[in-house]
Amino acid sequence: MSTPASAWLKTDAPRTDALTEAHLREFAAEVCADLSKPQKELHSKYLYDELGSALFEAITRLPEYGLTRADERLLSSHARDIAQVIPAPAAVIELGSGTGEKTRHILEAFTISRSKVRYVPIDVSPKALARCQQDLADVAEVYPLAQSYLDGMASAVGRRPAEQPLLILFLGSTIGNFERLRAVDFLQALRRSLRPGDALLIGADLVKDRDQMLRAYDDPIGLTAAFNLNLLGRINRELGGNFDLRNFQHEARWNEAERRVEMHLRSRVDQTAFIVEADLTVQFQAGETIWTESSHKFELDELCEMAGRTGFRVQAQWVDPDWPFVESLWVAH
Ligand SMILES: C[S@@+](CC[C@H](N)C(=O)[O-])C[C@H]1O[C@@H](n2cnc3c(N)ncnc32)[C@H](O)[C@@H]1O
């Protein structure tokens, strides 16, 4: 039975311009709260404005950033096995798709035996989504949602036709950006939006040599530093901040207890910044940091346990031999 395409049509197509007024207010409120904490923080989702998304794309090409290539090798080798687990007429939803470059392998595997698969990429970056829609139109019917993960899931499953199985993709070890306990909460919430038999393909970077992990987040040509510093640039552009970016330094740290790489911005001097839209004056002492992102690293057993705790069974796990990274296929029960 074919599904009417209109069931997946999104009324508000992705915006390719800056944030809406409501999003700007939310951005300002979060920046105000997070820079007022004893350990200053900024939420990593704000790294991905137009420039940040372009910088992230460039990072995935760095020799030091092996994650993306490992993810892609696994997807290209196992796309057929993955597609076979999901009965027709399946739809594919991707959380944090970015431009969806690697996803082509999966979409093509569905297309071999069926007509174009329905693909719903969800991302906070409208520019990345616009590229995704353009680049993957030859292999899928693409219905992008410029929303955060769970809001996007709610929109997508709200339009889900009866009897349509779903494959959810969460690639690139983006799950590692959540605190471990938050990751479990998130996966439970995701599971609640699914039906038994729906599948989740989750790519996760494994614990490996410390220096190898750190180099992936502190490359010698400074792309990751630019990606990190751009967050302050974005606050200057969109919220009327006056950060002097030259007075901050990118830092990547391995936190052994939490098994994660943390990105920070270290203040080089005592300084004060003002952010008009947040009505915030923020003071920094020399050496103090803003914590901007965490990338948790995983063990294989831990991922199996997470599946069990969040309402999934593990159907398959594939590990890349060159860069320890795992693609896990979970099925909702
Ligand atoms: C680490 S990148 C991974 C991109 C791509 N999936 C890959 O594997 O290369 C994370 C992606 O998630 C998006 N993102 C970050 N936080 C998000 C959120 N809360 N909701 C939706 N998308 C988010 C970013 O814009 C970015 O495209």
C-alpha cells in the first residue's frame, strides 16, 4: 500500500535565514542562564549556525577526525543489512542530520527494491537542511524539519501514516553530546514516540587512545578552534554581544572520570563582556573557561545496556577496525 506523500508534507518549510524571534528569545535566555553558572557553559546546539555548520563539515574532512569516515565505512558496508530489517513501506527519520551526506548509503539501500523512500531529516541548522534536501532529492522524498530532536520527532510521528515502520538514524556519535544520564532520558523519550518493531540506528564513538581522541577535537590547522570560537561570534552577531574573540583560546580536555572529551573556551585575560539581547554583563578571570561541548565515548557493553534500559533490543552491532566506532541497530519492543 503506498502512503500519500501529503501525509509527510511540512507546512513550515525550513528557514534558510537566521533564527525566528521566539528562537532568539530562547537563545538569549539560555545564554543568560548558562553564563551565570559557576562553571560557565553554552549549549552545544548553538555551535551550528550557518558558519558553524560549514566549519563542522570541514572538520569531518580532517585527517585527525576519524569518526565520520568510520561511520561512513560502516554505513556503506551494512546499508543493505540495515534496510532489510525494516519492512516496506518504511520511512527514515534522521536526528541531527546535518547535510546527510553519509545517509545516502542507507537511502540508496531502500531504493534498490522499492520506490524512493520517505526521509525526514531533523536539524536545528536550516542551511544544513537546505543542502540535505537538495543533495538527497535523487534518492529520497525529503521532508526536512528545522526543529530540535524531540520537537521534530513529535512533528514527524504526528504525520505518520498507519502501519508505516520507521527507521530512526542518530549518526556521528551525536548521542555523545548528552550527559550519560540525559542520554538515557532522551532515548526513553524517543522510544515513547515509536511503535514496537521500529528501529534505531545509533552511531557511537568508542573509548580509544587518549591522544588520538584529543587530536580529533584539537586539530593543528585550527578548524575546531574556529568552530568553538564561532559560538561567541554568533552571540555577537545575533544577540548584540561584544566578546573579543582574540581574548579566548580553544581547549580540548579528556575527562577520565566521565570518559568524555570536553571543549572549552579559556579566557586569556581578566575581561568583561556585555550581551544586549540577554541584558547580561559577564565577567571573566584570566584562565576561567566556558564549557561549550562534551563528546562522551562509549564501551560496547555499555551501549547494549543502554538499549535494554530504554526499551530496545540489540539487533546488530558493527565495529570499524581502523577507528573504534560502532554502528548499533536497535529494535523497539
Ligand atoms: C555532531 S553533528 C553530526 C552531523 C551528522 N549527523 C554527522 O554524523 O556528521 C550534530 C548535528 O546535530 C544538529 N543538532 C545539534 N543539536 C541539536 C538539537 N538539539 N536538535 C536538533 N539538531 C541538533 C547540528 O546542527 C548538527 O548538524
